[in-house]
Amino acid sequence: MTASPPEPRAFACLWCGRTWQPRAADDLEAQARLCPECLGRAGENPFLRFRLRAALEARAAAPGPGGTAARAASSPADAPAASPADPASDGEAAGAGSDGEAAMVAYYEARAPEYDDWYLRRGGYAHGPVQDLAWQMELDAATTWLDALPLRGEIVELAAGTGWWSALLATKGELHAYDAVAATLDRARQRLVAHHLRAHLHVRDAWMPPDRAVDALFAGFWLSHVPRARLPAFLALARAWLKQGGTLAAIDSLPDPHSGTVERLAAPGPDLSRRRLADGREFTIPKVHYAPPELDAALRAAGFEDVVVRTTGRFFLLASGTAA
């Protein structure tokens, strides 16, 4: 007697958060981890297209009826054409399709309209005049630190987000700002135009291998999204981006209770953060607060010298090094 296949597990849609029970493990919604409604909107959203394409590729690689032959018949009708804003049109990084990183793309796509409220201490990020003044003073200190670094020539910014730091970097050299989320890059573009600055902006995952060596590399609030087990791999990738003597710079978060929203959600586990947007949607994303000695040792092991890792006091971690 042949045992029946196990019932596929229900999942929370990576875009809308709705719980969905797929009919079979090889259903497109199960492989994309998107509910049918969000899957049906893939033609109008780059993240949803990215997840759909990954699901189609997984189905094609599977043996049996759902494998390559089935994809050849269904792919033209099921898969929307790539667009310039589609992460897959610029290539995909190893690990970019993992649930944690896919959830981050969905989160930042949804958070793009309110992301700068965090910097500006608006809305749910306002903690009162005393705490917000301390925040502003340390944000100014981080900006002054970055401005003083020897960043010049061709500069790559990974996980550029809404371009808060891009305007400063674009005054120092030829800036190439990359992010996996098209919606945040649109806001970075608006910021650069408002400052009458030029830069190259492209949808590109931070885990993609470099295609050239550049003079400087910057990552703002990205290292804390790199799981501890993958930090050596990411720092090796950062070193590969740089010419010998090139400069690496990073700014990131310290675990101060007044850094995020006033409403703090309980973390679902170690090195994870639960975030709620203004519209009520909630997301769980990786959030690792590296201690300065830990990051200092990791940078040196990855091939950086003249390493400096320090804090602004309460809110920000600052790290720099030179590619040996």
C-alpha cells in the first residue's frame, strides 16, 4: 500500500501576511510563499515577480510532472516579463531567495513610504524632546564621521534604502547605489534630484558577487540584517568589492530602547525583530546587534586593516577599514 503524501504546511504570505493552506507542496503559491491574491498581482510588483520567478525555477528543477517539461508548457503564460525594476533582471544573489531575506524585501517594500520617519523621529518614532535631541546629536555625529572618511573615486553603496546617506556619498565620487527594493530606490532618486546630484541607481541584492573592484564601499544599517553565521561570507564579499587600499565604511544600530518605534513588539527569537507598520502589517526580519569587538575581529579576519569600530554612544555603530 502506497503511503499518501503529507499534507503541505500552511504559511503566512510574505507580502500581505495572510495565512494560506496550499493544496500541494508543489503549488506555485507554496513555492513562492505567496497567497493566490498576491501571486496574481505579480505583474505589477517587482518583489512579487521575484518570488514568482523563483517558484517557477524551483518547479522546473523538480523531477516528475512538475519539472522541466511542465515549466516549458506553462512558463510563457504564468511568468510576467522582467522589467528594469525586477531584482531578477539584474541577477540574483546566493541565498537571496531564503524566507528571511524575502521577508526583508517585502518589509522594506511596504515600509518605503514611512522609512524616513525613523531618521526624522516622526510619528511612531517620536520619543519626546529629550530622547529625540539625543538621537539627532548622534545622527549628526555619525554623519560627520562618514564625511571625514577617505571616500573617493568609484563608490558602491549596498542596501542604499531611501538614500539618506547617498546624497553625502554622491558629493565624494561616482556613486553606484544598489538596493533589492525598487520602492526605496525611487525615494533615493527623488532625494538625489532634490539635491541636484547624480548617481547610478540599480535594483541589486547586497549578496550579489561584485562585477568589478571599486575604491570605496558603504553599507548603512545592513550588517545588522546579516545573520551571524553568514557575517564572514558577507565581509569576504565586501573585501572582493574593493581594490587594494580601498575603504569600507558601515553605520548600523545599537540596541537602545528609544531607537525604534514607541510601541515595541516582543522579539520572536534571538537575532530577530518583529516590526509593525503604520497600516498594521507585521513582519519578522533578521536583526543582529554586533558588539564592536566582535565586528572588529570579523573585519580583520576578512582581510581588512586599519580597522576602527566604535559607537556614537547610544544609537549607532560605526565601522571602517582598509582593504589589505
